[in-house]
Amino acid sequence: MKLTTSEALVKYLIAQKIKIDNKVVSLFPFTFAIFGHGNALGIGDALERNKKAMPTIRGQNEQGMALAAVAFSKAQLRQQCAVVTTSIGPGATNVVTAAAVAMANRLPVLILSGDTFQSRQPDPVLQQVEHFDSPITTVNDSFRAVTKYWDRVNRPEQLLNTLPNVIQTILDPADCGPVFLALPQDVQVETYDFPDEFFEETIHNIRRSKADENSIKLAVSAIKSAKKPLIIAGGGARYSKAHKEISDFANKFAIPVVETVAGKATLLSSDPAWCGPVGVTGCDPANKLAEEADLIISVGCRLQDFTTGSWTLFKNPNRKIISINTARFDATKRNSIALIGDAKVTILELSNLISDYKCDQTWSKSRETTRELILKNIEARISEKLDLPSYAQVVKLINDLAADEDYVLTAAGGLPGELNNNWLSKSLDSFDCEYGYSCMGYEVAGAWGAALALRNAGKAGKVISMVGDGSYLMMNSEILSAVNNGDSLIYILCNNGGFAVIQRLQTSNGSKSYRTMFNDSDLNNPFDVDFVAHANSMGAKAKKVTIQSLKDEFIAAKKNSGVTVLVIDTHPSKWTEGGAFWEVGVSGVSSEPEIQNAYQRQVTGKANRRI
């Protein structure tokens, strides 16, 4: 059939389906779009013609709607993928940050951006950045560093080759990540006689690969010789849907399980195996287990510095690491015994092969004492008397009021550590903290994407976003997008007067507080932002609350069918303490005693690192 490149692209995406829990649904359920120069006429026209099969949702900012697409994919456990289309120039480059978020977190999103004319006859076109020595280079080449698959479609028939590769990248558990297609304006509307079979409905399933036999044997030997094994559940454990398998395995052999930020809500906080969050944003009781463990069983982890305490956390001189991961790159880190395969399949196989295994009895009993200490520490934090509520007190209050089916989300700043420590998961896969790229503003845009995911899946829960004032000011436009799209979610906006967690980073390492708080200005004219008026102006229902009124206002917000923003002043310097060592760059030469002391702490901390 004779179609334009744009029509063929949209038609092919519509034909892609996926089976989720025995139900066939669209792999690409909708497209986020901001139409402009470079995508309004080609891709835009094709989307309008197919608006029933491929709905289009308009964003307000390209980065924001792309972050929503990333959060949608995460909430769907990578089983569905949103499409993002932008114009050329700034429309495209606004998405680079969101692509990096997807890349760091191993999440799929399909980005379709307009490009300059392939013919080059009108050059230089509006928004074209020219390279004198490379006429084929455009700003779209900037996506090469932050995508798993990149292509520029220079001929309509190239779709026959590139689109199947796009699908495989999006679906591949080992290589999953963002995909980018540059679409020159003239090529978008060129025609070609595409074969009918190219557009036949295709139903995909997530592949589950098995680890090789020799690696399994090495892992079995390591487990059987371990007395103090520890399981670390990462994001990959959730994407594999290995929740039950990890819980069963851990409880069968009485092994403690700790979670990374991405892996939180792999287990319920009521699970006997659950022993809290690990690492820099973790807690002392969980980190003590990591320090003593003689075997780390990493399931679906990138083993990021915040998980490993910059590789100082695993202090047992005899410790070994078993890494279960679909990605070879992640599985082979730090001389691990690499089990390159699906978590669910691999854990089941290991369980069958070590059926007679028993770890140290005292170690098994530590699970209960660890859990008790974690809960005791939370209670101590929320009972503290302060002039303004701490993040911990706000988080715990909302956690207590939230329904089992609700979905909480945060990112960047101080809230990841606060939620990781003080939020107790009531249901599986009910938590999203973007801390792979730690992107401020994800809390606003990502919450919209998560709300779309819950609605798309027919789930009853409500998305609750915990956002700081700094992140809110950095990106808030997708509140209007959520309002315009009729979505329902709640933002808890914690106002502590600036980038307070970065001020903490400065002062705790000997530096002076500098340009991190909003009242730090040469004008000496402090100004309070009216967050309530701002959110109301975008169609949200916003209110200023106190810790005393937050309960009633949150209950009312749960009943609101639209977007609610509850603004609460929080303490600028009261944090949940604990966590592991984190390597940061502190000056080795300074006349300031505080910086000298901070540098020495870094030297001492790094001395615990094991390669």
C-alpha cells in the first residue's frame, strides 16, 4: 500500500500488541506530542488520521511530557511504551534530559523528532544548528549519548529495517532503553509502496532468558558455603515480576532481603524477609547486614554508588557477589558470579538446586530484630518536637493515610532518602523514586505519567507525588497537562526554602551554604513564592496546610477527581540520619579546618573500599 513515511510509521506502531496477564493490549497505547516546525504536518497529520487507534496527548513542555512517558513505562513495569514526538531544534533537545533518565533507569520510551530536510535544498532552515565541517550533523545527534537505539530515517523504505529493531530494543530485558528516530521533514511525507504484511498485528511476549549451566553451578556452590547471605532486590526484580519468587526463596532459607531505591516495593514491608532500604539513602540496620554478609545475592541491580556506599559497604573480607541480571554489563560488575538471565526463572532454578541449604541460625534471626529496629527508628523520628515538621513526619503521615492501591512517587533532592526510609510499602510495585539520573522535576511530570498508567491499566489507586519546592519550580507545567487530560493525582509540595539537601551537602563537607537557599541573594530581598496561587492558576485545587491540617486535607484530596496540590512548610535542616558512606569531591588543599576534616573523612571512608 502506498503510504507516507509518517503514515507507515504510525500504522506499524498501532499493529504492535503485547500480552500482559493473558490480555492483549497495545504496546504503544498513546503518543505525547507538542506539535511545531518539523512534526506538525508529517507525523502530526498521520496521528490525526489515526487518532482512535493511537490517541495523542498534548504536553506543555517537551522534557516534561517525555518524563511522563518514562514514568508511564516504569509504572507499567516496562511492558508498555509511550511515544513522544517533538519539532526540530529546541523541541527535540528539550527531550535529551528525559532520554538520559530513561537510559540510566533502563526504561523504554520511543522519541520521534523532526529534523532538517534530507535534500538540504532549503538549508539553513528555521532552528537548524549548522556544523561547518559536517553538514549531516544536526542537534538530533545529541541523542546518541542517551539512547539505546538511534537512527535517522533518510528513505521511507528504511522503516522496513529499523522499526523491527526499535521494537526489539524496547522489549529486550537486557538492552531495554530509550529509542530515538530522527525524521527529516521532507522524508516524513515521501511515499513508498509498503508490503501489506508489514502492518499485520503482532503480539509480543516478554522473553525470559536462562542463565548458563556453569554459572548456576558456581552460584549454587557459593550459596551452600555461605553462612550470612543477603539478597539485594533492585528494579530488575520488579520488571521480572519476581516478587513472589524472591519472597518464597528468602523465607524458605531464612535470608534477609534489602531493597534499593528502584527495587522498593519488591516486597511488602510486612513480609518476614523484608529488612529495609540499603545504601546511602538506606538505614543503619539494613546497612549493618550488608557490612556483615559473606554473600551478596544481587537481583536486578545496577550496583550504583548509592546502593554500595561507593563500594565501601560490603566489609566482610570473605564476601562474594552473585549478580542475577538480564544485562551482561550489570551482571559482571566487580568480579561477580554472573547469572545472566531472568530473575524469576533464575531464582526458581537456584531454589530447586539448594533445597537442603541452611544459613547461620543467628543470621536468620537477625531479620526480625532488623525489622523491629527499623520500625522503632521511624517512630522516634516522627515523635520529635520541631517548630516545622520534618520530611519524615510528613511522609509517615501520608503513608498511614494512603490506601493499599495508591502509588507514591518522588525524585532527586532529600525526599528519596526520606521516603526510602520512612515509607512502608503496602502493595507491590507501588513506589517510584527516580534516582538513577536524579532528575528534578520528575516528581511533577512523572506523577502525571504514572496517573496515566494507573488509568490505562484500570487500577483504582491514586498517584501521590512528594515534591520539594526546588523541583516544583524547575518543572511544573505538566500540572496543566494533567488537568487538561482529566487525570487525578495528589502533589504534596514540601517547601523548605530552596535546595536544602544541597545546602546540607555543602555544609556537611566543610563548605559554606552558598546560593542553594532561595533567600541567598545579593539583593537581600527575600521573596516567598505563592505556590498555592500558582498551582490554582493551572487548574489544580491547591491549599496551604500545616502538619495538623494535612490529614483532613489529604482525605479530601483523595475524593477530588482532579489534581490537588497541598503545600506544607517543612524543616530546612532536619533529615533522616543514617545511611552509608558516599564518595564526593572534597578539596584536598584548603585553609578551612572544616574542609580539612571533611577531606580526611573521605580518605578514611575510601579506605574501606574493596575492588
